[in-house]
Amino acid sequence: MSVDLNIKIGGEAGQGLQTISSVLSKTLLRGGYNVFESQYFLSRIRGGHNYSQIRVSNEEILSKKESVDILIALDRSSIDQHVDELSGGVILIDKNEIDIEDEISSIFHVPFSDIANDVSGNKLYTNTVATGAVLGLLCYDFEYLAEVLTDYFRSKGDEVVQKNIDAAKAGYDYSQENYSQKCYFSLQSIDNTSNKILITGNEAIGLGAIAAGLKFLSAYPMSPSTGALIYVAQKADQYNIIVEQAEDEIAALNMAIGASFAGARSMVTTSGGGFSLMAEALGLAGITETPVVIYIGQRPGPATGLPTMTEQGDLEFVIHASQGEFPRCVLAPATAEDAFYLTARAFNIADKYQIPVFILADQYLVDSSFTSKIFETSRISRDRYILSADEIESMDEYKRYRITDSGISPRAIPGVAKKLVIADSDEHNEIGHIDQTSENRIIMNDKRLRKTEGLKNEIYPPRIYGSERADLTFIGWGSTYGPLKESVDILNKSGFNVNLIHFNEVYPLPAKTIQKIFSDVEKCVCVENNATGQFARVLKIETGVEISDTILKYDGLPFTTDYIINQVHERKMI
Amino acid sequence: MSVDLNIKIGGEAGQGLQTISSVLSKTLLRGGYNVFESQYFLSRIRGGHNYSQIRVSNEEILSKKESVDILIALDRSSIDQHVDELSGGVILIDKNEIDIEDEISSIFHVPFSDIANDVSGNKLYTNTVATGAVLGLLCYDFEYLAEVLTDYFRSKGDEVVQKNIDAAKAGYDYSQENYSQKCYFSLQSIDNTSNKILITGNEAIGLGAIAAGLKFLSAYPMSPSTGALIYVAQKADQYNIIVEQAEDEIAALNMAIGASFAGARSMVTTSGGGFSLMAEALGLAGITETPVVIYIGQRPGPATGLPTMTEQGDLEFVIHASQGEFPRCVLAPATAEDAFYLTARAFNIADKYQIPVFILADQYLVDSSFTSKIFETSRISRDRYILSADEIESMDEYKRYRITDSGISPRAIPGVAKKLVIADSDEHNEIGHIDQTSENRIIMNDKRLRKTEGLKNEIYPPRIYGSERADLTFIGWGSTYGPLKESVDILNKSGFNVNLIHFNEVYPLPAKTIQKIFSDVEKCVCVENNATGQFARVLKIETGVEISDTILKYDGLPFTTDYIINQVHERKMI
Amino acid sequence: MTTVKDYSNDVENEWCPGCGNFGILKAIKKALSDLDKMPHEVLMCSGIGQAGKLPHYLKCNIFNGLHGRAIPVATAAKIANHNLTVIAVGGDGDMYGEGGNHFVHNIRRNPDITMIAHDNQIYGLTKGQASPTSDIGMKTKLQPHGVVNSPFNPLSVAISLGCSFVSRGFAGDVDHLSKIIGQAIDHKGFSLVDILQPCVTFNKLNTFKWYRERVYKLEETDHDPYNQTRAFEKALEWGEKIPTGIFYRTDENNSTFKDMRGLTPTPLAYLDEDIDISTLVKEFT
Amino acid sequence: MTTVKDYSNDVENEWCPGCGNFGILKAIKKALSDLDKMPHEVLMCSGIGQAGKLPHYLKCNIFNGLHGRAIPVATAAKIANHNLTVIAVGGDGDMYGEGGNHFVHNIRRNPDITMIAHDNQIYGLTKGQASPTSDIGMKTKLQPHGVVNSPFNPLSVAISLGCSFVSRGFAGDVDHLSKIIGQAIDHKGFSLVDILQPCVTFNKLNTFKWYRERVYKLEETDHDPYNQTRAFEKALEWGEKIPTGIFYRTDENNSTFKDMRGLTPTPLAYLDEDIDISTLVKEFT
Ligand SMILES: Cc1ncc(C[n+]2csc(CCOP(=O)(O)OP(=O)(O)O)c2C)c(N)n1
Ligand SMILES: Cc1ncc(C[n+]2csc(CCOP(=O)(O)OP(=O)(O)O)c2C)c(N)n1
Ligand code: SF4
Ligand code: SF4
Ligand SMILES: [Mg+2]
Ligand SMILES: [Mg+2]
């Protein structure tokens, strides 16, 4: 039997809905389920209306769902705003805390805070009671919850752990006693030994960077990228990583470039606004040929825009940022798993081509938790392409910018050997000293731009999901993968024939390979989380492939499968 | 009889070749000639090899020429580097100062410094002697020179003026006596009453801004844009303009936006590197809908690149700069005259659409002096589109971001009336307060993007030069106009049939109009001063018009007619 | 007479209950109404952060711009229209971190604006990273072993640049604070009001209590605010005792703003002259 | 023994004859060889400007980056490889204008690098606009009526932030200057050397003569460089008399650099450990 359950927790910022959500998700994961957890929150610390959504299934899920089965309402407005989303589901509330004049039949009352007080002597345990209540409603094995709570609160001491377990159990029991017979859902734990993890895009990026041998991370905090920054900071000691909070984004990228020049694998984390301030230093990486990884968590602009929402609005900016012309590479992870492997790959590409490489993700991807197969370090290689002291000393003369066929010059780092390493933001000669002649300019510019050719061969072709030939092909990039893949599944199950071409390496593009792939495409639509269809334009320019139709969304929210399928039908695409 | 003479003055930075060049140019202009003066200089204050080139004709000229008729060599390397460019021309040097072992027949010796010492008692007058010597060689009416020297040195007092005139006359006489019979060129003054001016692109931009009612200019100095900044600073008092040197480029654009918000027509001047630091503030102008004019003098990147050279490498950057999506407009002047009128127009477009507008010029355009018809202020209107106090007070409620069909909201400035003006870099509601809802996001984003439609209708179609139908059509934008126009003339005179489609308003592009124009085009080539053909890409994306062939140049130097024609023949385009 | 009520609007306040920001909001409203300014005569410019939201909770003209960039906007708006009372407001991260260069250089420029820094020694809106003014040792998620950099001292830096009005207030003492703000606004030239602002959510170190135990008023001592060296010494005082009030001021000839050529009695924004460039064009013939 | 000659190369020097920069170049070469550093152990980071070209005229590792950004590059390079002797060099426009925020915040960060500012009180490479340190009244093409902003005082600002080594040299006194630079490099922590550097082409006000008539050496007075207030007062002295030498220093516990967790004895750049993330991955199960 296939399970596909959607739990929503709504409340104000500061009410702790994130804890309920995390504990629930982890508990469901431990019982063998696939979980997809996503967040909606406002740019404020207290108040307002926020929610978290947990989708649970025994099958792979990579996107969120619109209809809700269980709604945990920590405030009144959670009911008002989400009651319509319930399709036969229930609302869990504490009527002692929330005034409900109108009788809504789907409301299950659990006195969260009274129970918390009674059992654990403190209202602080209210949320834990609620967590237990949900799992009681699902007849879920309580042991998983007890285990997760133990892990979660271990650092606070045994007493706190126990009180949480007690509170949870009381909530659990209350549900069981009062509502179990009414409950439409029942979740038995399944395949318990599967090696699954639940991880956000931000954590996956941080972890990927650590695995790749990141040594220096400089950043100025900016939503939604801060999660990756903090993740690395928390683990920095164990891996000899220096994490430096910069005074501004200009410093952040200049620092990363300085550290990379001196030999440390380096990275910055930011969002579009912060990256705006890095545009000049991007060109510095370009002309000095210093590898650096730039992680951008996109959010809706222009300017401050919607700081906590999602968008894919920075692609063309990233491709064209900074004056002049130089190679760069843009990777756009599809899932958290993808984010992990692509981040590690970004460092290798950066080092091999001595260029800036972008991880271009978005708030939806990086703040959501994905269930993934356990990450395998063995799939990650660390390729530095740096000259050893012996190699340098054996050279007659070391030229940092030696002209080569590939455009890639041998890279030494300063201090390793007696030969000197010279880098310059001015146009320079092979040694690295300033050279303003036209002859030199041409060969140096050509050398740098030649790297794009190698890079194009490096880029993996897009993933194709679904049948080879379809009546309708979705085109997507980055975080739209989950909802698009599911849309394909659902539409095909309903008897249509659709497929998906999905790009997670988006720039530069190998034109011939892609043209070949598209030669089989009948009719296609580009699905993008922006208002103008940026990837469709990039594809056209880079490969000549023209996509005439788009499904766009720029309301700050991610795509859902429901939305995509609706659009397809409404606009009679199939 | 048609005159087309090319004078080159070469020497080290600090030797004062700029003075010789300016005085010569002005003198030739006053005698009725058309002059085109361009500069080649290195990023240093003293030494190195620099030159200035003056092309003189009785016909319109808008570009420089490669072959040289008279070379004034102030140092040895000027001879070494330019002797090959002489096609039957002569070299004017002071053999007492420059060692010449080998006898070069085309060398005319004039003892500049001895004459200066003898006549005016100071070696300082050496360059004036040289100036006189050139004009003597040309049998040019000395009175024009005397007049120009008087204007040029007036502020230094009568004695200095007189000594300069004496020095010039002595140089003039020396040439006349020793070389007039050998001279192949003779320039009689012509139509003296023609209302012509000689002006650099930078000065024209500054003047255009002043004419448009510029009130606030903030900038951080950066070549090659500083000339415009300084021009405005020098005239600021007379026109109630505040020119503020900013601490950095971030401040510069944020200041211009602040001043504009408060009601002053505002502008920044910079180059690509400085603009990199303005990318975030560009988005601020975008989302707050604050008009601002951004003048960028392009130079070769990436990063510091070649600070004193030319390139058209920032087009795509400027079009896509800053996170998110919002309307903007890019104007790329073809000549100094164009720069004047387009700058004024930029302010009107900025105010009408409440958007940032770019003047995207380049070092070649802005450092070169063009002969132009006298600028007519009457052709310039000042359209502010700002609500009066009465208009504001008559409104029930003032909404800075009222949703309208055109996307343009009524603009008030703060303090004028009692109603308040509220602007925000976050997504905001019609009033201007922060609004994070999806519903609001969509209507506000749509409102802003709708302005692009109006803007496209505003944009003038490209200039077409030459016959309607041609065997080969040059496509160009910005400063390539001069050399392309001349190439058309020359090729057509040689019996070919070529024409030119030239864009000086480059973004956004009215697709239909342009498609129509291109429907008549047989074969075309895009000529651009960059390495990757940026405008060709923009044209393709914006209009669907595809140009398969390009003539590109990215050695830091501008196009010459000779270069273009050579390429056309070499690559058998016709 | 303008009253505090004239400055009130019905925009939903997004700050945490109990936050020091509320005291600052009150003090600003009080100072403006005490000065009898009308809302439309006032322009508040802010950056991004919890502090940067303040202008929205006030009835006045607002330019809520980019993180760190309130000061350049404010300075230029004042130049464009010197009839406006212009205030730049922001957090410590905003004003001293991202916007540090503008802080330093606008003290030199000395425009007639007031800068109000909500100095909660933390990045509030981004959920609690160290700010430039965080005390050494403060632990955050991003500084798990505690802050090691020595804190930025806005007062000593301002004094070292001869800033013409340098003060510190405390969000827990609204009356005192509003008097300081009033004087700052009244002051001709760049005036700095750095405000000790407890962030009840993220800063568990510098709490209301912590500040209350330490603050004292300079005006209740024999401090001479016209003495730069003494002001400097006072600015270095931090720990057991924290001075508030006016540290330093110079009253004479202290606004380079008025030295600007081109500034007419009519604000630039209102000028609508005929512009004749014919004499300029002539220079090119 | 390293000698000055070891630091010489044959790159064409692009400075104007007679420029104060030559004295600085000499002093740096002398200081480095006196310290017996080898060229490959030294990394010079610079920005853009006439001063920013200096590293090219020296034999050593070079990162000549962006205008205003030498300090962040230098700090991070030092973190990546603390075996290197790292020097950040640039002009007054570069270091105090465009890069002002990095100046201020790296004093707080206190990495073990030396910052050398060629303070010619003018923008040289862009042909003579006012710099942050230009004296009031100085006329330039861009400031035709003279500078009105009060000059940036790098020394008083550095001292007000507790910078652990604050000094001023004069390009006209190479021996004295090279001794200061030597001590600055030797100093553990962020050391500032601001250098009075005549620009013979554009600065007609602050000439060799002008400086020579005014400079005196602090070490020849009873100045105590360990006293912050006295140092502050000295830093404000400008006009008839201009002090040079070491204004301020603190010798103990003054490098937060070494407080950085994750900094191993082997420089980060040389680490090549096996990286095992399996325990981290486990945390997500
Ligand atoms: C260029 C840029 N970088 C980063 C951010 C993210 N950001 C928003 S507010 C903030 C810091 C807030 O701290 P502070 O200025 O002290 O204000 P508070 O919230 O504490 O009042 C940051 C880093 C941003 N909006 N823009
Ligand atoms: C971002 C940026 N803005 C502006 C410039 C132009 N620029 C180059 S050097 C310089 C100033 C030079 O002055 P300073 O730093 O004092 O050095 P100096 O030439 O006097 O030694 C400027 C403004 C630049 N290269 N980059
Ligand atoms: S996060 Fe801190 S500063 Fe922000 S509103 Fe809450 S308590 Fe105040
Ligand atoms: S311009 Fe000034 S600073 Fe630059 S080299 Fe010449 S004299 Fe020195
Ligand atoms: Mg703060
Ligand atoms: Mg300088």
C-alpha cells in the first residue's frame, strides 16, 4: 500500500514550530519513511504566520504537496489560512489556547499546554506534547519518537530528555485514547534498516564542501544561505577549516580569493544581494585565474525583495556578472543529494580550470529537508591540480600564466618553492607582471576564453526522466526537479506521455550534445521559478534550442506538482 | 579637392603631447576643417609610449586612420613604433634631443628646444615650437594658431601668451624656410563661418547632463569616465549642481538614488569595475522605481584589465546586473554629438519610466574629440513627470506604487506636500510599506515589468546608412559607428554594395520593428569591440534576429576603417 | 503643535515583544514632536535589519533602502532638499559592518543629518550572528567558540575623526534617549546617536539588566563634551561602567554642508530654472 | 644573508622621477633584507593606484588585486599560509577610501600582517583628485574650490580601535622609514605604517619641502607608545609639526590570529588529510 501523507504545522515565528517539525520528520525517517520537509516563513523573528510542511511516503518524494492531511495549528490564523487545504484531514489544536467559536468538524482538540504542565511541570513542553499527539494519531511506534527526542535534547541533560519523552507520551496517549478510532491514517514503521538521511540543501552544501577539503570559508550572513555557513562553522574545528565572518560581501570574496591564491580551497556563501557586491571580485578571480566556489541561495529580488521566499531569478546575472569576458561555471543542484555531490564537484572544476564556480541554489532547495540515500564519500575525489615543490623547482622558469592549448596554466602556490608566484588584476604577461600591449592582451584573453571549450566537455548532459519520446517535455533546472519529476509520474499514470529534461549543470552548455537530445523533443515547456524565463533564454543563446512555452512562477513560493499539472491542463498543453 | 590628413604626436606621458594635440586640433577646426582626435595612452603618469592622433578633413570624419602623414616624435620610440605607418609622410623631430644614427629620409629636423630657448627664453615652450612647426609645414594660416594659443593660455597672463605665440611663430617659420618646398600637404583654411565644435565624448556627456537639468552627480573617479565628472565639476557652480566625490562606488549610486528620490536629477559616472560595485544599488533603483542615470565608460576587463584602453565588453553585464528582474534601459552613443543628445534623453526616459538608464560608452568614444555641428539646446526637452503639490493634495490618498496599466505610478517627492512618500527595497504594497504576501508580489512584479513594454515603444529603431538593400550589411552599436560608416562609404565607392544598421539604443529592443528592418538584410556581420559578440547575442534573444558572422576586436584598441575593410576582404565577405 | 500621536500609524509591528527597539521608537517620536516637526517635513532613511524596519512604524517620509546604505541615501537626500529633517537609522551590523565605510566618510563630510544606530551587539534579523560591536567571548551559532575580534567602537572612531556630535543613549531610558535624539537632530552637522538596545531574543549577554547595572549619565558627571581627549577616554570606557549622554560636540563652523557651492536657498529638488548652455558650447568652437 | 639586491628585479618602473614612492620601495627592500627574509617567503598584496604597483618592482610573491582590496586578500592569504610574511600595500585612496571598511575591520580582526599606506594625500594614478587624507582647501580639477571635508586620520582611527601597532614614516627619510617597517613586520598582529609620500606631479601642497619642515621623530621625544590617550593626542597633531615614528603599540596577547580554531601548525594550504565525513553523515540519519 502506498502512503502519501502531508502534515502541516502552522504558527507564529518564535512559537517553536521548527522543533515540532524537525522531531516529527526525523521520527518518521527513522521508522523507514521518506520525508520531505519544507518551510514557509516571513522575514521576522516573532509573530506573523509561518508554517512547516512534512510530506511522508514510502516512495521517493522530492517535492511538497498542496492538500493537507494533518494540520497542527499553534495559532488561530493557521486554521483560517489552511482549513481549505484539508481534504478530509484533521486539525490538531489546543482549544484552551485558541478561541474557536465556529465548530469545525475536523478539529481534534488536545490540551497541549495543560498536559505539558501536568506531566512535565512546564508549559515549555507544549510543543513536545503536540508532537506526541500527532504520532498517536498515526498509531506510529512511539519508540522512534523517544529515540529522536533523546538525541535532540541530549545536550540539555537527562532530566530534560525524560520530561520531553513524558510529555510526548502523554500527547501520544491522549490522541490514541480520544481519536485513534477516528483516524484515517495509520503509519506502521517500515524498512527500518535502509540507509537514509534527512538533510537540508544548506547542510548538504556545507557537507559537500567539507568533504571536498574546504579550508577557508568567508561570508557575510544572508538568507537563505546562512544555514550552510553555520553548518560549516559548527564543524570547522574537526576539519581544520577557518570560517571567517566578513565585514561585508566585498571582503568575503576578496578573502576567499586571497586564501585560494595562497593554496586553501575556498568558498563564499551568499544570496543575490550579497553577490551583487561580489561582482568585481568575481572578475578578479577571472583574470587572476584563482579558483573559488561561490554558493548563492537565490531569493526573490530586486534588491531586498522577499528575503525568506524562493525564486530562480539570478541565473542571467550570475552568468554575465562583472565587466569583461572570462570563463565561469554554474551548477544548479536539483536535490539535497545533488547539492552534496555537485558542491564537491564545484571545487574540482574550480581547481582544474582555475575559475570561479557557482552553486546556484534557491531558498526552497536549501531550506527544505530531503530524504536521500546516505552520502558516499567514496564517490568524491579531490583533484587539486597544483604543482608540487619538486615540479616547480624542476622548471627553468615558473610562469603562472603560461600560454597553453587548453588555456590552463600550471598553478603553483606561493612559498612552496623558491620560484615566485605573481598574480595581477591588470592584464599581465605570462609571468604575471602588468602588460598593457595589444599583442599580449590578445593571447591572454584568448588563453582564458579557451578554457570554456574544455569546460563545455566537462559539463554533464541533462537528466532525462520518463520515456525517450513524449508528447510533452518539461524543461527544468535546479530545484524544480522534484515537482517536475512527480508531475511526469502522475501525468504518465493518467495515461499521458510526458517526460522531463532537467539541467543541474547550467553553464556553459555543450551545444551539440544538447541539440542532439532536443532533436527528439516534440513539444516542450520550460518551467522556471521566475517571471521572464531566464533559462529558456540561456538555452537558446548557448545551444540554439528554442523553447516557445513557459510555466513561470514568481510569487515567492516554489512549484508544487499540483500547480504544474494544473497549468498543463488549463493551458491544454496535452 | 578632398583633404584627409593624419597627424600623430608620440612621446612619453608627461611630455605634454596632449597640449600639442589640443592646440593643433582647435587651430585646424577654427580654419574650417573637420577634426577627429584620438588618444592612446598607458596607465601611468610619466614615461611609457603614448600618442595622440589628429585626422583632418574637409569632409565629415568620425574615426581614426592608420596611415600617418605627419609624425611628431617627442621621443625615440615614437619613431621606432610608428615609422612603418608613414605612407609617404614625414617625421618631425628635434635631433638635438633624440639620437638618430640611421638616416631616415622622411625625417625633418626642427630644433624645437633651441628655438624655444632662443625665442622665449625657456625650454618649456618646446611643444609650442613643435606645434608651430607642424602648421608651417602645412602652410596653414598662422593667425588661427595665434588665436587658439591666446585662448589656451589666457589665464596665465599676457606674457605667457605672447611667448607662446613667439615660439609658435618661430617653429612655423623654421618649417616654412626649410621644408615648405618639400611638403606634400598644404592646408588652406576653408569655410570659416561654419558652426562647428570640437568636443570629446566625455565633455558631450557632461554637457548633455547639464543641459538636462542635472542637479546631483556622485562618483568615484575611474578611467575613462573621469573626464565627464571633471567637466561637470568645473561647471557646477553656474548651474547649481552638486558634484560629490564618493568614498566608493557603492556610496556613489546610493547617493544618486537618495538625491533622486528627494527630487534632484541625479547621475553617476564610472567604468565597468566601479559599476560592479553598484550592482546592488541598481536593483535598489529598480524596486524603489527611482530614476537615475548611470554613465559607464567601458574599458577592457576582466577586473582592472587595461585601464586606459577601449572595449565594448560590458553590455550583457549591464543588461543583467543585479538579482531579480526589473526594467532598465541602455543607450550607447555613436559619436560625441549622439552622446550629448542621448544623455539628455536618458534623464527623460529615467524620469518617465522611473528606472535606471545607462549611457554605455567606451574609452575610445569618450576620450576622442569629434567635430560636430554646434549642439542645439532647443532640441532638448526636460520632462520630469513629477506631481505638483496641488496634484498631490487633491488626491484622497497618495500611493507611491499605485498599480497602473502602464506600470508607471504617479511620482511625488517628499516634503512638497503633506502626503508622505514611502519607498522600500523590500517587496512593498502600493503605499510603499513592506508586504511579503504572494498576491502582492505578483501584482507588483508585474507592474514593474509592464514598463518594459512602454519602453520598447520608446526606443528608436537603428540608423540605416547606405542603400536599402545591400550585399553585405554591417551591424554595429555604440562607438563603432564612425569606422563602420566610413567603411560603407569606401566599399561602396569601390563598387561594392554594403550598408550599415547601427544601434545607439540597445536595450530593450522593439522586436517587431527590428525584425522588419532585418527582413531586407541579405548577409550581415556584427562588428563589435569585444571577444565574444555580445550584441549579436542580445539581438538574437531580444528580437530573434540571428547574425552568424562577427568581426571582433579585443586588443584594447578601437576599430579603424582599414581594419574593417581588411577583414571584409580577407574573409571574403563580399 | 505636533504630538506623538501625529507620528503614529497602523502598520503592524514585527519586532519581538519586549525588544529594546520599542523604546527607541518611542524616543524618536517624542523627540520629533517635541521639536514640533511635522511628519511630512521628516525623511527617515534606513537599511535592512530589525532596526531598519523602524521608519515603517512612524508616520513620515521613508526611504528604506539597502542593508548598510542608509547614510549615503540620507546625505544625498539632504543635499537635494535641505528643507527636510533627515535621519538615518539602522542596526549595528548595518551601520558599522556593511556600511562602515559610509559611517567613517560621512563624519568627514559632515552633512546636517542625524544617524541613529540601534546597537544591540548582534545581527537580529538574520538570527543572531556576532556584529561588529559584539563583546569578546559572545557565543553564537556562527561563533561557536565565542567572538575573538575586538569590538568596533563607534564613539571613539567618531571622536577620532572629529565628528561634531557624538552621543550614546539607552533604549531602557526613553526620556533621556529622546532628549539626546532631540539635541542630535537640532545639531547642525553630522550627529551620531549610538543606542544600547537589548535584543531579548538573541543577545543573552547584553540584556536590559546588564545595561541597567552599568549605565550612567555623563551630564551627571563633570564631563566636558567640548574636550576631544576627555571624550576619547570616556569612549574607551566599557565594562563595569558604561557612560551615556553626549560625549563630544563642537558647535562652531561644523557643517561643511553649507560650504557646498551650488547649494541654493531653494532646495535643488525644487529648482526649475531655464538652463542655457550656449556659453559652454561656445568654449568648444 | 639576504641583501637588498635579492629583492631587485628588472621590471620597468612606471613612477614619475622624484616621486616619494622610490624612497618607500627602498625602505621596504632594506627592511625585508635586514630581517633576512627570503623573497619567496614574502607575499605582497596590493590594490590599484601608483602605490599599488610597488610589488611589481620587488622580487617576491605578488597578488596585485582590486582597488581598495589588498587587506582582505592579505589577511586571508596569511590565514591560508601563516609561514608567509604578508604585507598589504596601497595608496591613501585605495586603503582609506575604497577600502576603508577593510581597514577598520581588519584592525579589529588583528591578523599578523603589515599594512603600508603610501599617503600622498591625492589620487595619483587617476590624475589628481582629492583623497580621504587631502588637506582642507587643496584645489584639484574635481575640487575646483578646494577640499571641504575634514581629512581622514588613519592614525587616530587605528588608535581608537586599539590597533596593536600604529606608526607613521616619511618617504624622505629612508633609514628611519625602513626601521619602522622592519618593526612593523616583526610585530605580531596588525601593524599600520602610514607614510608621508610626496607626489611630485599632482600634490603641490604637501611637497618634500613641506613635509621636511614639519616632521619630527617621536622617539626623540618622551612619547610613550604604550599609552593610548597620549598616542591619540599625538595622532591629532598635524600642521606646524608632524610626528613620525611609532605612535602606539601593545605587545601582549595582541594577535587574535592565533586564537583561530582550525589553524594548525602546518599551514592550511599545505594540509592534505584524508577527510572522513561519515560521522557527520550519521547525524542526519
Ligand atoms: C547586502 C546584504 N547582505 C546581507 C543581508 C542580510 N542581512 C539582513 S539584516 C542583516 C543584519 C542585521 O543586523 P543589524 O544591522 O545589527 O540589525 P538588527 O536586525 O540587529 O536590528 C543582514 C546580514 C542583506 N540584506 N543585504
Ligand atoms: C573599483 C575601482 N574604482 C576606481 C578605480 C580607479 N582608480 C584606480 S587607482 C585610483 C586611486 C589612486 O589613488 P591612491 O589609492 O591614493 O593611489 P596613488 O595613485 O595615489 O598611489 C582610482 C580611483 C579602480 N581601479 N577601481
Ligand atoms: S530579534 Fe532582537 S532586535 Fe530583533 S526585534 Fe527581536 S529582540 Fe528586537
Ligand atoms: S603621480 Fe605622484 S604618486 Fe604617482 S608616481 Fe607620479 S609623483 Fe608618484
Ligand atoms: Mg543589530
Ligand atoms: Mg594616493
